[in-house]
Amino acid sequence: MQGFGQQRSLFGLFTCSCAVLGSFNGAIAESLHPSIGELGIQATTLHAEPYDLLGRKIAIGQVEIGRPGKFGLDKRAAWQPQLNLPQLFFVDGKAIPDENVDDHAGMVAGVMISRDKRQLGVAPAAKLFASAIGSLDESGQPQECLATQHVALQNSQDVRAINFSFGESLARDDRSNPILDGNSLFTQCLDWSARVYDVLHVVAGNQGSGGIPIPTDQYNGITTAYTTRFKGDEFNKVDFANLSSLPEGIGSSLIREEINYGDRRAISLTAPGSRLELITTFNKIKKVSGTSFAAPHITGTVALLQEYGDRQITNKVENWSLDSRRHEVIKAVLLNSAEKVEDQGDGKLLGMERTILKENNLTWFDSDAATNSEIPLDIQMGTGQLNARRSHEQFAGGQWSPTTTVANIGWNYDELPHQNYHDYLIDAPLIADSYVSATTTWDRRVELNDLNQNERYDEGETFQDLGLNNLDLYLLPATSDNLKDAICHSNSSVDSVEHLFCPVPNTAQYKLRVVFPDKVNEDTQNYAIAWWSAAQNPSLAIETPN
């Protein structure tokens, strides 16, 4: 991860009641920290009216080699910008003053929750619980798992997302001939804890020669690449330093060791991460790059969405439930609302504001993910680039059931029996040649070999991979039940995500179908789905900001 390459930790290793109650001035924040403003993920739009979202009362987490400094605990943090850090830890115990304080961890935390006017965070009122694992000479995957579990248990076991801006080398994995197949201890730990503690893990993607790929092969969270500015001020191109290319040419042997084994794609989503100016523990501005600093843009956005969701629940808004807190739902919302190709003003490309370029300046339409139904994610950009404002619009569409007609934008969390399907019939006709974006997400099943039966991971215990049930996703004419009539479909046999983005041929009604054809473990599979389409005179209202 180039974030690690840009900043040395204290350990000599490369590591890649809140005072904020009102709204921030988005225009001021834009000039100071463009990656979260209009040129980046547009989070400052959500800070302002009518949204007024800052991540209030939402707990998120951070696990790294080091930890951010805290004023009043660490002398070194005397000049640290004030961060809302309720508790800091060393693995699964209390943090020791002035130990394991690390600039890299501090800058990552700042991207998420900084309240400094020079570097406003994505969710400046969120609560961040952070744990350091310490020197890699003394810690490994068991300690990383313990730290992850400990953070997930904070805030009365209500931590909505955890950020991982570090990783392990395959060279340190205890397995014989280790590969990125999802079965290192730390990777299995993440997939187990995502399900057991209902937390979205956001992992910085692997990058650079000899990178640190574990746990980028996790299934149940989000792994990110990073974008840079290209021919303008906007973040709009996957940076060349991301190690997310097909294994070709002289570097193929190295790359094969550092991308997912088999056909499964690693990158879920991109976010800004190039030449960001962040505040160090010593109150200096430092220019940094890497997936280390892209990932916290996503984690912070989760806090903004979750504040909105909790507000809807409190206000008892129709088409809203506690399902909005599910990690599968937030993952589907973030992936489905990502930007791919700029809309020309007619709404047919769902109002996207920019085209995201790959390293070779090609677009989503040039990718195998756009043409091959067995590949839901582009190898470099996943589903596209994070846009916090669009993710809010996707989320605000509300929850809809397959037992009724649904709005043209929405989401759902449900369970599906084996060899059954759910149909989501969009109420209004969709406009000819307009695109439909739809994403389903579900969990790989990993179980803990719980030797002492305490329902917690303890050092020395292991996990068991029970595999991944297979779900497929289809877009069909409203009147057809024949899958051969599908306008497009996504049917990967190896991914825990299905994603489609395709145009409808005629102005007519359409439906999305989620199918559970192949069982590997449980007879019933929980899943989330998010969809976005361009309807002709939509008859079902979309929830507006309160």
C-alpha cells in the first residue's frame, strides 16, 4: 500500500460529547480538503443543509500497526488536531500513554473524523475507536484478529464500520504455499466478524512492488483502490501505483502472488487517495498518497449514512427499518451508487457527474465487467468511485419488499430459500436507452472453531471456511419469467457480489430478479440489494432529506 510507503511508522516498518453540532461551510471545506468536497466524494454537500449529516453518535473503528494520538493521554499529541476518540487500545487492552502513537494512523483517523478547519474529516462528529497491534516483529494475524474483535465490541457492540489501512505479507503467513484465496487467519477473521458483529470492514487495497495483500482477499467487506486527479482538478482516474492489473508481461509472477487467486476480483470500490494534504501529529501538513488514505473516505461515509438511517428510524419514516444498519445493505448502497460514466444531462446515465478512468485511460464501458456476465467487478475500479452524495440518494430511496411494486431507486435486506427467487417490479416504466444499476451482496460463511465455547475468538483458535452460496441477479421485462429474456444479468460463481449496469431497450416496465440456484452451506441465504433506474414519471416518492 503506497500509503505505507509514504510514511514510516514508529516501528521502522512501512504502514500503509462532540463539539461539532452544527453544519460546516462546504465552500470553505472544499478549498482546504478537496478529496471530500465537490472535486472528490462530495461529503461536504451532506454536511450542509438540508442534509446536516456529520456522523453524530455513530461509532466507527480503526485497526493498524499504530494508533492516533489523543490529547490528554499522549504528550506527543499536544498539537494533534482534536479527534473524537472515546477509547484507544493496544490489541485488546487499554492503550499505554505515548506508546504506539503513529503519524500514519493519525492521518488516517483525520480523514475520517478531523474537525480541524485545515483538514475537515468526512464524518467530523463520528466516534472513532482505534486499536494498535504494535510492531510486526511481536504481533501477527492472531493479534490483528483480537484487535478487530475488540474494536467491534465497543459502543455496546454497535460499531458500524472498521477501517484497515494496513495489511500482512504473504511471506509472513503460516500456511504452506500461501495464496490469496481468502483463507489466511486474518482474512477469515474479518469475514467471520463481519457476520457475527454486523460490521462493515473497509480494507485498503494492495499496491506497489512486494505489497502487503492480506486481508485484501476478504469477501464480506469492501476493498478499495485509489484515484488521482487527471487533466483537471477532479479525482477521476485510478492511480498507476495501484497493483490491480491483469497478470501480464514481466511482472506477472509478482502480480499473481498479490491479487486474488482464481477469477474472483479484489477491488470493490475506489476513492480519492493521491497527493492529499493531511495533518501530522506534530501539526505539520504532509502530502501523502495511497489506498491507506482512500479507505477512510469510505469508512467515514458509512458514518454519514448511518446517522441518516438512525434519524429515519427515530422519526418512524415509512419504508425504513433496522435493516438499514446491516453491513450488507451499506455495502450494496455504496457499490451501486458509485460513479462510472458522466451523464450527458438527460438522466439516462443516472445523473453521474464524472467519468472514472482506468490506468490505461479506458472507461467502465471498455472493461470485461461491462460485457461479461460472470465478472461483476472491474479489476481496477470495482464498481466505480465513491460518491457520498449519491450514496445518500441511493440510501434515501428507502427499503422496498419484493411482495409489492418498488420505487425506481431503493434497497432491501431479505432472506432467500435455496432454489427460489425474489422479484422487484419497478412501479413506473423505465426510459428507453436509460441505464439500470443493481447490486446484490451477501456473506461468505466462516465459522469460529471455538475451543472454549465463549463465543469469542481467542489466540490459538482457528476458523473454518464453509464456502459461499451462489446468488444471481437478472433484469427482466415485467411480463416475463423466462431468464432467457433477461436484458442483462450478473452470475459470477466466485464473488459475493453481483452487479449489473446496462441500458433498457424500450420504454416499459422491468423487474429485477434475485435467484439462489446453488447451495454450498445454509439452506437460506440473507442478502442485500440496491437498485437505481431512470423512471418515466415515477409514481412512488423517494424520501427527501429531513
